[in-house]
Amino acid sequence: MLGKMVRVKVTRPCHYYDAQTDTRYIINYGIAEVPGEKRSFVLGAYILGVNHPVRVFEGKIIAVIHYRNVKKTALVVAPKNMRRIDYEIRDVLEFNEPRDSYTLDCLYEHSCGAVVFRKINDEYRFLLIKNRRSTHWGFPKGHMEKGETREQTAMREVLEETGVHIHIYEGFCSESEYRIGARIEKRVEVFLASTEDTQTVIQKEEIEDYVWKRYPEAYDMLKFDNDKEILASVKEFMAEQGLGEV
């Protein structure tokens, strides 16, 4: 359903007061008919990006709400060009949807991470991790959380996934956008960072393994061209900054 355009018939417009639940709706809410393979589904739908009451709205499904304690699903719909990620959507829905009452599938994701290096036996080594879900080697990264800067997200995610504290270098940030499967649109920002930590402790629930490799070996282990380009850019940046031969 994510990414599909739907038409929402508004049943509880913006500013509507529900006396039964003592809830004032700060956004429009209605019902949407979503085409399926065999039949259509009629689901509740919250509308983002419209700050006045409307009767009908046509927009893109940017999130799907899955309620924890009941077999029920609802939609979050927004104007075609509006991008909102997990915590931004949860902030808006909080007036009527307790944060722990549902899980959220989002069309848009924003992750930050880092290419981390340190010297081992006077040679630069780069940290790669193997994610349990994707099973390929890459750089530690993860989703932004409310109140964080991009750099803070990168530092937190590297620490959570590998137990390594990092120092981020100014002047390097690789940005990329791509799709996961046919539905999730992901934006990733990767920084360059060093560490003095000598112990690596992986987050076993998410990370299968880690390695510290010299540049040629790390480059060859990366599966995706985008990651290879990032590491090649890191090598060039480190040379320009006078950090030594990689």
C-alpha cells in the first residue's frame, strides 16, 4: 500500500471534537478505499499536510499503522510531495494514538552512519559490519530519532551497533537516496569518523559480524556500488586532509 494514491472521504475534519473519547482532532481523519489484488479495503486514514477542514482529500499513503492489541490497520496520507519519517508522523498522531499502541511502516526513511577507521599496526583499518537482515557487508548506520542532529544519529548508531565511540571529521558527508524493494524510499547520510577504541562489541540482535580491514580488502567486501563509491571518496578525502596513505 505504501506509495499508492488514495482518495479519503473525511468523517472527522480538523478541529472536530469527539465527545465519546474526549478527543479534539488536530488533523483531518476519514476513510479510504484501497484497491487490492482480489478486493478493495476500506481503512481509516489520517491526513497530514492540510491544516484546515476538508471534505475530500486525494494523496499518497506515506505510512501504515498496525495496532498491537487488535487486528486493525489504518493509513497516514499526505500530499504527493510531502516527506515525513517515523518520529515526525508519531508526533502528529499522538493526540489520538498512544505511541506504544501500534507499529508503523513508513514510505520514507532517513538514516545516518559513518565510515569508521583506526590504526592497527601502523595501518589504517576500516570497520565493516554484516547486518543480519541484509546479510551483506556495509557501514554502521540507523534511523534518525527525534531531537537528534545527523551527526548525533551517526554517533549513537555506531555505538549501539559496535560499541565504538567515534570522532566525526568535518567536511565529509556522503548523501544518497535509493529504494528498498519497490516501496521504501530511503535517504542515507554517511560521515567519516575515527576511533581510539580497541574493543568492538556488536549488537547481536541486529549485527551478525564485524571486521577491521585495510582499504583494498574493505573495498572488495562491499557489495553495493554506492558503498564502494563512499569508501573511495573517503580515501580521497583522507589524502587531501593529510591523514596519510590509506
